[in-house]
Amino acid sequence: MKRRDFLTTTAGVAAGASILSNPVSAAVSKAAKRKLVLVGTGSRGTSFWGKRILSSYSDIVEFVGLCDINPGRLELAKEYMEVDCPVFTDFDEMIAKTKPDLVIVTTVDSTHHEFVIRAMELGVDVLTEKPLTTDEVKAQAILDAEKRTGKKVIVGFNYRYGILFSAIKEQLAKKPIGELTSVDFHWYLNTYHGADYFRRWHGERDKGGTLLVHKATHHFDLLNWLIDSDPVEVTAFGSLDHYGTNNKFKGANCRNCAYTDKCEFYFDITRRSNYVKLYVENEKYDGYIRDNCVWRDDIDIFDKMAVQIKYANGVQVSYSLTTYSPYEGWRIAFNGMTGRLESWEDIPWRQEEKTNQAERHAAEMNQTERGNTRYDEIFFQKNFDREHEIIKVESTRGGHGGGDTRLQDKIFRDPEMADPYKHAASSRDGVMSSIIGIAARKSIDEKRMVRIDELTSIKPHPKRGA
């Protein structure tokens, strides 16, 4: 077995400090600060797209407005983000009074299209949290509005920017395994993070579109980007076997449940003061319960999913998402005409360190990127060769493998930075990732293969985005 370190100075990323390091413009513009507004003041909006933006880019951006249907959360958002800007429950009023340069959308997934489209109609560019949207009608409406208004939509895909995925992208660009033929991609959510989707609004398909859209859109975007082609056909299987009504008992929510002593999924929200402030104390305004029962009748999404995807360049993909695994991590393998390349993250027997699964998601979402440096690995072997090669990739724990900082640097600090591997995601990328999940959901519901070109006006092409 051979081993070598992956160096950020390799020829493939010479343009490349922008990919595997934290790029900062040589000179910061002295122009007026870019004016931002945020619609949707939940935890993701106020932290990742709120407080973190201000802590890193306050010299060049400022928030001039916050919008939400929940007035209690609005006031808390101001306090948490440490901003002194007006708050609104009416989106149009906010745009009219603040005249922003960019709208950031972090509302419930099924409402993304409303604010994305309306912002463009009011003459403002948009940055939206993934997924872009939850069905094909809304996707087409966004594409039509972008064409009609001339404004632009950016989708916040941070996984693309992660150090390990960027290294995989660079390796694939060298074609070490010959022509790519198939990909195996499997994602495992543990019983802490996975279950949390079923406590929240994500467990109801009319809000999140199922995890094939809300969660897997991350993974489908990675596939589209790494394979560098468009999907053409999707066949999927899925069911709800673990959560929802698949239990002998249930409660109103975890705070009002008679079975806390016997339920392994009991979640004591009162032990998290920030959740109490953000959610519990503001339930009276919109009725949103953060610690819902994972066995409630309203859950109507899948908790196990398997998807087959055919790409326009002939590559076939086998994908799966599990929501009740004992550990959290993923495995991906690329099969080519002359070899195989694969990688993984947080597979227990692949690494020496032991991860506390109850704190796994919190560590991943940690935006301060604290923690010791570690190494991920890429395995590579040629057909008929006895020896294989392990490429060691330096990475960090925080912020989706380092992708969060790189994504936000590209958007806010240096939009013109070199981007040889096309990390930046447009509305087309957002549609093509969401549409795989939408097609997979449709395939499960209608028990048939679904063609991508039957869903929107985008015509799949062998070369992504051509």
C-alpha cells in the first residue's frame, strides 16, 4: 500500500488556493456596505446566514431588515444577531423600506419560491438556503421569474466547497480510473440527527418535500457536480418503517408525554436554553412545536430511501439515505473503466477517533471550526494492480468540512475569485439537485421511472450546464 499527502499546492489547484484555503481579497472595497435582508429567522437563518455573516464580513455587509411571521422570534433574532435594524412581518414592506442589495431566504422549504420570486420581481438578487424548492411547478416558476426579471438566484450549497469533496473533484478531473461508469453513494443519519427531522416540520411532506428533497438535495448536488453531467432518469423506492405510526405509544410532544422513561427518542428541549428562547417561548405566535413526537400521525415522509439515477453521459448512480443508523457518516465510490476511487467520512471502523453520536450534528454545524486537525482519505486502485493508494486529505471538523467558510467567502468577500471547478451554484444547479429528489418522490408515489425532462423546461445535457 502506498500513502501520500494531498497538498494544496498540487498543479490541479494552482488556481486553487481558492478551493482549499480561505481566500480573502487583497483589497477590500471601500464602497458602501452591501445591504442584506433576511426572511426566516429560525436557527439556520439567524446563525449561519445571520450572526456568522456579521462576525466574518461586517466590514463589507450590513443587515438592514429582518422578516418573519413570528414577531417573538423576530425580536430574539435582533438580540442574537446583535443588529439594530427594523423588523417586518410583511415581506414587500421590508423590501420597499430597506431597498436591499441581496435577499437571504431561510424560510420553510415549501415557501422558498414565494420569497425568491417576489424578491426578483421587486428587483433584488436572491441567496436561498437549500433546497431551492420542493416541487417541479415551483421550480419552473423560479426559472421563469429569473428569466423574466433578469435578477439572479444563488443556492447555498456548502458541501461542494468542503476540503474532502474538493479533493475528490480534483482527483476525478485527472481521470485516474478512466472513463467514469457508475457511482455508489450512501448516506447515514444517526438516531440523534436523523430523528430530529421527524420532530420538526421536515417530517411533513407539504413543508419539506420529504428528505429526498430537503436533505438529499445536498447529496444530489454533489453527484451532479462530481459527475459533471445532468440526470435524465430516476427510479426510487422508499417507505416509512421506523418513525411515524410505527410504535405502540406516542405523546403530544416530548414535554407532554407519559412515556419519557421508556422512549429512547425522548428529547428534553428544556435543557437547551437557546431552543427554549427561540421556539418554546414563541409557540404562541405561530403554533410551531420544536419537540414534536417522532411517532405522531402527521409524519408522512419516508425514513428509508433508495434511488437509481441515470445521467446523460451514461453514468449510473446507486444512492441511499438511512435515517436511523447507529452512526452518522457517508461512503462514496466511483467506478471507472480502468479502476476505482472511493472515500468516506465518519465510518467508525475507518478511523481511530470515536465520535459521540449524540453530539455529532452539533459538531458538524459548529461554525467556529474548533477542534483538532484530522485527515480524511481517498482510496484509489487501478484494475489488475495489486497495490492501492491512500491519499490523505487534511481537514477540520467545523462547518461541513471547511465548506461553510469557503462558500461564504465566495459570496460575500470575493465573488470574482478563481473557480476552476465551478463550486458556485446557480438556480439551474438548485433545480437540478432538487428535481432528482422530486422525481424520486414521484417515482415512489407513482411506482414508475420518472424522466427529468418531463418536470421542467431544463433539458439534460451530457456536460453539466452546457
